[in-house]
Amino acid sequence: MLPVRQSSVRPAVTSFLIALTLVAFLRQQASAEEAAACDEFGLAFLSSPISPWKGAPLRVIVAAEKPLAGELALIGPSGKVIAQSSDMQVGPPYFWTAEVASPEAGAWQAKLIRQEAAANCRDVTHDIAVAAKRPRGASGGKNVWPIRDAWDRSTENLYSAWIQKLFDAPVEEELSWKAMGEVLHDDQRNMLFNHLGLNEDQTRARIRPDCADLPYFLRAYFAFKMGLPFGYAQCTRGDGGRPPRCTKWWNIADEQPSSVVVTQGSRKARSNGLFGGGSASASQVRYTVPQRPKGLVPGFQHYLVRSIADGVHSGNGRTAADDDNTDFYPVPLTRDALRPGTIYADPYGHILMLVKRVPQTDDSAGVFLAVDGQPDGTVARKRFWRGNFLFAQDPALGGPGFKRIRPIERRSNGTLRRLTNAEIKENPDYGDFSLQQSTIDVETFYDRMDDVMSPAPLDPVKAMTAAVTALEEQVNARVNSVENGREFLAGNRGTVAMPNGPSIFETSGPWENFATPSRDLRLLIAMDVVRKYPERVARRPDRYAMPPGKTPEEVKAELEETLLTELSKRKFSYKRSDGSSWTLSLDDLLVRINDLEMAYNINDCAEMRWGALEGSEEAKTCKRRAPASQRRIMATDYRPWFDERRRPPRG
């Protein structure tokens, strides 16, 4: 009987064990699914400095891919909440920030409390150890800076959140700085201020990027602080009907050699750089890059102002949309893709960077805010609209539009590489490569941007008023530029040479710094946009919340009257040659629109640069005019570009 009993028990035991195993597996799977449900894609914590201690402020950013109703709390060693914030910043990414000026030494915790999450997913925590003594600062290595992390959705979200915080202010506030260094050295704006514990942001280093440098400077700064890969391409500017192309790529693990042979004109012409130019000559020149100094902070500063600044230009942003060998790749016109840190490359050589999205409300249209750098080093924030963001479709101009910085990965052998367009499209951390912008015409581009910014129909009066406000901001920015030129003329008696042909838009020295051909061309386009806004409403009435019972033509007529009133009450003042102030309205400026087609020459007095009528009371203080030879060429050769609102292609 024993053998029979054994044979009947074994299957029962086996079945029982299988059942236990299955139950354990199902529980494990359920736990994994539960954990996955709690794991928000792109959710990231950043505490700064990298080695917190009680003698330095403790700053925390928590960034998420999706809006999460909740609160960020910083909990001290005693278990008490020391700082908290329920003010989630609009994204994507969506983020919270909190700060403790003098943290107590001990074990801290950053806790994101999600109000609408399941009980087991409600709290997400991040441990922070705050030392009693000042830790030793970060050290360098073989690379320009050591690599400790990788680019993915989490680090990209932190990057975007850092950018937004850096330039944040109410939308109606006009922000401007004389140099980028003023922003980065502001510990109230910069969440990574002295992040490495080396007093690296108290050196007051000269950080003055122009428009092309700006996205590289900010990306490099963030990568330096966070230990992320970085590189930049050496590109042409495009000529002969061809878009810019990039021929070399340097990075922090494979630096640009000290002696390089390049085609003259492919490098950026900088008044404070190693080489001058602006020449489109095909001749080759050899130049020497000074060696990077020892030390992590001096080495980084050198890398910014010598390697990057002398290595990139606006052509880097205008490469063809389908080109893999580039620093930027095009994205679709969607809210998710157009996040802070996204650049805008306009077809005529200007670069801007998005820093914030302001959602549409019942009372106002949605807005994208961006910053740009100018040749004189100033950095200003401005809103997206047709007057600031030019768009055109011409293969010779390259691939304009919105682009993101191409992600860089580190191979197992320590070398770096950029992801291709196909890899970006398939990468779950990105997935936003798109050729959409290269397939649409100009009007469709602006229509789609309107739809992204303001999904609901707009009140036509409020929408037009917002356009007037954008024009006003652009005019005020020009006030600063013309004033810089007036101050320059006051201390210089000589005549500034005027470049030849298309080079008036892109050169070096005082003309680049103080003449305003590019800015004035954009201003003329902006003025056209405002003048024709009533026509735009009539052309696309479905886009607007039209008053009941009124035809598009009736609304257009009412808008024209409102526009005249609005332009007349918006005032601005500029300084004349003798330093006295003169006030104009935006309506005055539109009356002078033809005169502004020849108002960009640095050798002209400020009165003429604002279109003052010869012999008028306003013009009486003018003591200086551009040479007749320059004005003759401006009138005959260059004026058609401004009259037709087009920038000429390079040769």
C-alpha cells in the first residue's frame, strides 16, 4: 500500500507548490504593475548644491511630465516641514521649487505629496543628507568636466524647469539684462547657483552670448553642473543656394584641437574673438585655440568664451531638417514638444529660445515666451508672434523653425555620440523628431502656432491688443539698441565702415554691435502684422469668437477703429543727440514706416534712426549724419530688401 500512497501524494504536493508559486508570481506581477503605475514617466528630483551643507541654501526642484495636483515639502531632521510649495509651474514639464536658506545638518527629505493619486502612490520622497561641515568641492578630470549622468526624459525635464525658473516673471513684465552673466549670477533665479560648491558663480566671469551662443551656453552650463555630455558642431553658414552643413563635431571628451584649418567665413565673425571676418571667401586659414587652463571652473569658463563662442554661429540652427549631422533637430508644433529650452531658428539668421508657456485663459490668449541674445551682449525676454519669429520656406535658407538640442549619449568606451533623427524618433525618452514644419507654408505655420497657444477661439479685440503689446515690446527693445549706438557715437568721432551687400546683416565690430538692420527688418514686419491684424481676423473668422450677428467685414471695420486708438495711446521715449528725451506714439511710428526702411545706420543720429522729419523740431538736435556715399547705397541697393521685407540670401 505504501507505494500506492506515495504515488497519490506526490501529485497533490506538486500541485500545491505550483499553486503557491503561481500566487507568488501573481503577487509579484501585481506589485510590479502597482510600482509602474506609481512611477511617473520623467519624474525627477534635483537637490542643490550637489553636496549640501548647513552653510549653503538648500534648493530643490521636482519636475514631472504630467500635471500632478500636489505639494512639495522639505522635511528637516526633526521630521517637521521646514518649507513647502503647492505652486505647480505650468509645463510641460510641470514642476515645483522650494528652498531653505540655512538648512540644519542631518537627514532631510524632499516629499512630493500627490493629492489625487492612489494611497500607495500618494507620496514620492527623495532623501538629502546635509553635512555639518563644508564638503570638498567637485574636482575635474581628463574631460572638460566629469560625466556623472545621462540625458533622458528626467534630465531633460529638469533642464526645462531650470530654464523656466531662470527667466520667470509675470508675462506683462519686460525683462532685459546687459549680459547673461547677470542672470546666471542671480541666486534668486538660478537654482544651480554654486551647485558644485566651488564658488563657481561668484567669479563674475564675462558671460555675454549672442543669439547663436545663447542656447549652447545654457545647455553647457546645465551639463557642467549636472555632469552631462555636451558637444557642438562646426558648421558653414550656407551659400550658393545650399543650407548650412556641419563638418566637424567636438565635445567635452574630444575637444577641438589647438591648431585647426577651416574655410574662412565658416567660423563666426566676432569682434572679441580670435579672428575677424564675415568674408565669404573660400580661402583656408589656420588658427590656434589657446589651451584650456587647469582647474574645473577656469577650464569651463574658457570652454564657454573661447571654444563654444568662437565655434558656433547662427548657421548651426538653420541646418536642413532631415540632416542627422547637426546639433538640433526639428519637432512638431505641439504643446508637448515646445517646452523651455527649445530653440527657434529663423531663416534669416536669428536664434531665440523658448522659456515659458503661458496658458490661454478666459481673459487672454496663450503665449510662448522666449529669450535671445544680441551682439552687444544684452539678453531680453519676448513673446512669440509674427514680428519676432520670422518663418519662410526656401531651401537656400536651410531648415527654420522650432528645434530641440540633439541628445548626446556616452558609449561604453567613454566616447560621445549624437543620436540620429531615426533614433530620436524611436527613443521613448524623446520620440519627437518631426518634419512637419518643413512641409507647411508660412500662413499655415502661424495658424498652427495660434492653435497651439490658444486652442479655444480668441476674442478678436483682445487678440489684436496682444499683438500691439508685442509690437510695443519690440519697439522698447529697439530704444535700448539705438541708445547704445548714441552712446557709442558720443565717444567716437570716426565713421563706422558699412559692410557690403548682405553682410550688413551679419558682420563684426561696431556695425554689428550698434547698427540695427536685422532688428529693423523684423520691426517693419511686426508693424505690417499689426496694421493688417483686422484683415487677418476677417480672413479666418472661425479662429475668433466673433460677436453674434456681425459679419467679418463689420468686425474688421470696428477693429480698425480700435487699433488706431490703441496705437495712439501707447507711448515711448528715446534720447536725442543732446541727451534730451523725445516722446512718440506707436501710431507716430507707423506713419514713419517708410523712413524706418533707412534708419539702421549707426553713423546717423538717433533722431534720424527714429524717422524724424528733416527740419522738424524733433530733428533740430541732430548733429551727425551717415556719409552721403553710404546713404546712396542704402537707398539704391539695400532699400528693396526692407521695402519687400526680405533678407537677401548669402552669395
